Amino acid sequence: MDFKFITYEVANGVATITLNRPEVYNALNDAITYELQDAWKAVAKDEQVRVVVLTGAGKAFCSGQDLKAVSGQEKRSFMESLQKRYNPIIRAMRNLPKPIVGKINGVAAGAGCSFALACDIIVASEEATLIEVFINIGLVPDSGSAYFLPRLVGMAKAFEMCSMGSRIKAAEALQLGLINKVASADQLDATVKEYTDYFSQAPTQSIGLIKKMLTKSSTSNLDEMLEYETYCQEIAGTSQDYKEGVAAFLEKRKPAFTGK
């Protein structure tokens, strides 16, 4: 696919989407957000892709909205921008029935922080920082941050992060439960590869169902979840990977999952 502001690569079942505006710390202009929407559509359609890595080029993951790109525009609608540019990206990420590994190689600020939190697994460099920077210019969190943060760190810490623009370094983010793992800069790729190696050989359909189940659980009661678990288990139980998993267990060998 021909992109200008992102790179998109697929190899060995792993799709890597890289925000590629390193000269502005991968800040988000209109074009890059539409390219990201196209990339997530491509990932969803490609049956060869079983796990996705989202990262940034250069020293940053994503510094959020490119304020210089919109500074000269009059009467810009925040509502229109979110509905057309940002919200479709977050929905695509959370609705994708495949795992997303966020490789946070540097600062993740504003909508960039939201993109990181929308991933299923987050691996951060020791130098990475997560910042809900909106308040510093008189705005409020968007792109899902007000949804993700209270569920991850609790209401009090979420309020502090959003209302004070707190800089959360990788080590603290790990303690808070915001991310899964911290790695030194020179081990970041290898640590991410541990996850992609696993997910590229895992029962992808079941993982997609797990993703949907956990998302639904945040707004459902126990009875609703018992019913939804039953529904999802019926789907998983008719998959080729379930048959392969049982056969491998009985034959005392490692299963060869195909993701179907």
C-alpha cells in the first residue's frame, strides 16, 4: 500500500504499522489519521495477519495532534475532527479481532497516548513517557482516554493524569498497570518479538473473542457475561484450532494453530 506518513509492512503473520513523521515526533495531521484508518482496514481484511505492532519512527511514539498544522485554520470543528479522524481509528483498533502490540519507543502524548492505551499489549522503552497533555492547552482527553484510563488505573489517578497533565515514565506506568512490560532501548525490539512470536502462532480466532469478551465485561453484569461467554465458547468450540488443540494434547505434541 502506498502511504506518505506511515509505513505498513507484513511478514510472518505480523503487520507493523509505523507512524512516520519523525521530524515532528510523529504528530498527527489530517492525512496521517486517514492513512491509519486505511491501514486498520487492511489489517482487518488480511487473513495472513495474526498480530499487529503499532509504533513510531525515530525518537517518539506519537506526540498527539499537530498543532502547527491546524494553527492557521479558522472555525475548525473539534467534533468533526474527532468523529471523522480519531474515533474511527480507536473503534477499528478495539473492534479488530486480532491482538495489537503497542511498541512505545518514546513519548506518547495526547491522542498518541490514547493510541497506546487502545493496544492490547503495551511494551515501552525505559525512556518512554505517557502524557495526557490535553489540559496544557485547555482541552479535555479524547480518542478514548477517558474510557481507558479509569479502567486501568482507577478514578483518582485517572483524574490526576488528565487534570494535571502528569508525565508518567515507563517504570511508573508498569506499576500502575498501564503497560505490560518495560525494556531497555536496545532490547525493545526483542521484547516485542517475544509477543509477536507467540501471537503469530496462537489461535487467533479465540484471541479475538477474548478481546471482545473483556471489552464487553466493562459494561456488563455477571449474568450478561455468563451468556456472552457461552456464546463465544460455542464459536471457539467449532474452530479448526480447537480441533487441532485437542488432537495435539492427545498426541502429546505442540499444536500447530492456523488462526481459524
